[in-house]
Amino acid sequence: MLVDLNTLRRELANAVPEDTVDASEVNTYLLNEVLRPVLAGKEICYGDIDYSQFCVDDINDIAEHYEKLYRVANKLKALVGSIADANPAACKHRAFC
């Protein structure tokens, strides 16, 4: 696999941030007030959650959403690993630091 890391870096820097997994079927309260803060490292206590904002079925939906996020993250990790393990290739131009 030939990868131009400079082009990859530039394209990733210019990419518009977007969700990697569709969240349209997920309760927005659970997504924005519970899951995303927890994934960002924030500790949430039971008393911090407004249970009137969702029903029991919404918990299953958010759990499935998290599983999809987990699978996507693992695929990205595998991609990064394969790029890191790729053998270097000679380039046509010599670069000096």
C-alpha cells in the first residue's frame, strides 16, 4: 500500500468534522448529556441524569450506538496500524531538514 503521508495529513486537517456513526435514531438527551461526556472522560453520577428525558428502549438504542462507535474505532485503529507497519518507499525528490 502506497500512502503519501503529507497528502493524508493535509486532507485530514482540511476535512470537515462529522459523526462516524449515524445518531439520528438515538435519543439526543442520552447522546449529548450522557454518552458523549462519558466518552470525553467526564464522570456522571446517577443524580445528574434526568430520567424523564428518555425511556427504557432508548437505553438499548444508545448501547447499540456505542457498539457501532466501538467497531468503527477498532477499524480506524487497524487502518492506522497497517499504515504504521507499511514499508517505506523511496521518493523522487530528496528532502533535507
